[in-house]
Amino acid sequence: MERLTVNGFTQRHRQSSVASAAIALILLLTAIFRNAPACPFCLSPPQTLAEQISRADLVLIAELVRFEVYDHGTRPESTLRIRKYLQGEETAAQLDRLSIGQSIVIPSEAAGAHGDLFLMYGTLPEYSLPGSANTFASTSTNSKASDANSTGQVVQAVLKSDVSVEAVVQKASFLVPELISWNETLAITTDTVNYLQQLPAQTDPQPTRLAYFLTNLEHRDPLIAIDAWAEFGNASYDDVVAIRELMSPANLRYWIADKDMSPERLGLYGMMLGLSGGPDDAPFMLNQMMDNEPVASVGNGQATPSRAFRFGAEGLMGGYLLLTGEEGLTQLENTIALPADVPDTARHAFVQSLQFIWSYESDVINKARIQSSMRLLLQNGSMREIAITNLARWEDWESLPVLQAMFAKDCDGDRESQRAILQFAQTCRRSVSARSDAHDYASQAEEFLCEAHLTRPDLLSHNVREFTAPQ
């Protein structure tokens, strides 16, 4: 795979996309990681072009003939000539008024220059009235003004064909609503046309489809780059793993090293480098987790890290653990989980990397070791609640005595952590039906909850509905 430049999306939308994605990422990282069928380190991706095409009745590529505004600038109108169908050509042929070369008139703006390309999605009505009017402009030169209805008039526009032959575009005004609803008219480039024409079928095996999108992840056209990433965002982890041999570590290193790489891509690329890279990539990824630019003092007297955490680096941590196993986990504990001057965003990313290994790659690091790593965060007040919730999800009942001791000591005054501990105990108490080896811990949890009912009823009142750990 040849080296690609940074995609158009990154080039044109860096500042706004990074700011908004950073906020979304913080919210995402505070949620519990679920074993969902989508890419583990991708933010919620948009609907892909293939999905949009499959759900529309008609999808076509058209070129702009003219755009005008009538009624003192209040009524836009666009005329577009059909170039190619991506969906619904057989349906259009039955209508006999949507052939390639004919034109469509839509009551909306398709701003651009003559010949600019647009992707159009059309929806047919559930029923049509006999003799209903249409949204089409005929390319026939034999149309006459007498063909218009009694209340309308014929509007003519000149259209140059691909062979520079002029044709007359005619349109009659309508007595009834348009037959087809054009839900979206999206400006596209010739690159987009080529990309759409080569889209693999949705019925193809997912690894086969991903192989095509892999080559377009950093395309110069932002629409293509976003769609290729969205395809990976909607893919399962197993399908991404299936094409690891097609991935280029050199390209991934180049993209990851871009300090302006968008967070949603950084997470995916870090995971992919962990799947396809070698031992020499581990120090590179460890270094790339933090920005190379020094952080200015915040002026509040608090300690600040010498380097800022990169949003999206949870994928780098996950990929780093794939390459290094338990040795790398110890390194992350010492550099991310334990130091006091590390920002919480970095620790949240550390949590997500643990969740990733637990859910997908427990052969790389055994689950008991992952649990012990999560327990380290119990000593951090801002991370305690999410750590307790994960330990409950992982049924780490061996943590119950530690949490009981923390309830009255370290968590005194920390109501959120105390509630989380009570929820942990509730989950442990119910586990007796699922795990015979948890009887002792379930009994201990029952005693703890009874005591809390007497001494801290104010906390239990917020837990009328018993806590259920996410599955």
C-alpha cells in the first residue's frame, strides 16, 4: 500500500473537528465500555454511503445545468441532468421520465458552477395519483409550449451535452406535489464518483469490503476519507483483525505522528498498528500518547504534566498492549495510572485500553492481571467510581474487602464512591446464583448491606432500584 497524505477531512477541518471530538471523546470514555459489534476505539460513526444508497429508492449522479432564485429571492430552483444511476435505474425506467440525459428540477439550492456533480437521493411516494405531474424536465427538443398545463408556462434552459451538442431543457409548472422527494443533494467530485462506482457490495464478506476502504482512509477527498473511516467504525473487531496483513505499519506510523490527526482516527490507527506492527513500534506508540508540545502553566498552583495527553490515544494504548503484553501493562501503570500529574483524560484512556483487552484479547494479558491493574485506580478519587463499576462488571468479588474498608475511611464524604461500593455489593450478593465459588463473598456483601442500611440509609435510599453491571 503506497504512502498516502493526510486526508482532506483532516486538512480542512482540524480545529473545529478536534475541539468537538475532544468533548465527545471525554463523554465516551466516562461510559462503560461494552462488547459491541463495532470497532472498539471508534467514536459513533456516521451512516455510510453504502447504507444511504441501499435505503433510498433512487440514487443518481447528476450535473448542474442551472440554479436560479425566483420571487424576489425566496424560491430557489435547480435543474440537474442525470449522468449515472447508483440505485433504482430499473424503477426509473418504468417511470419513463428519469432516463440518463434527462433533467430534474428541484425546489432547492444546488449551488455551483455549470457541470458540477451532485449525488442525489430520491424517495418514491407510497402511492401515486393517476396523471400526477412530475419533477422532470424533458430533454426532447420537440416539446412545445402547448404541452404545458393551462395555468403554467414552459421554462427553457440551454444544456451542453458531453459531446457539446446543445439541447433544450423544458419544464412545466405543477398542479400537484412532486412525485419524488429528493431528500439530499450533495456536491461531489470526480474522485467521489470513482469511489462510489467501485464500492463493494454490502453482501460481500466484510473483510473483502474493508480491504477496499483501507486504501481510502486518508483520501484527499474528505467525503471519501470520512466514509472509509465510517466503514471501519461499523465493522467488528474480528473483521478488522482479518485484514491485518494488508495494513501498512509505515503508513500508520506516518498518520499517527501527525499532531493534528483527528481523535477518532488516531484511536483506530493505534489499534491497527498494534495488530500489524512489530516490537520496534511499541516505543513509538508510547511516545505518541502524549503531545510533543509543552503545556503552559494553568496558573492555579496545581501540578501540570510536562506534556499533554492526546485525545484518541486510548487506541494507541490498546495497540501498545497488543505488542507488549504484561510488560507493557506494567509500563502504562507506572506512567499513566499511578503518577499524580497525569490528566484524568489519560487515565480514562487507560481504563478503555483495559476494557479492550478484557473483551477482545484476554489471551494477550490474562484477566486476573487486568483486574489487578484496574484496582490501582481505586486510590484515585476521580477514577474510583468507574474502576468500581468495571470491577463489578468483571465480577472481581475479591475486591469486596478492600471496598468495604474504603467505604468508611478513604471514601468518607465521597458519596458517589460510597454509592458505587454499595452497588458493587448488591451485584456481588446476586452473583450467588451464577457462581458457586462466590457464596462467601455474597454472604459478606449481604452483611455489609445490612449494616449500611442501619448506618447510612441516606445512601441506600438512592439505590431502590438495584444496580445492574453493564454486560
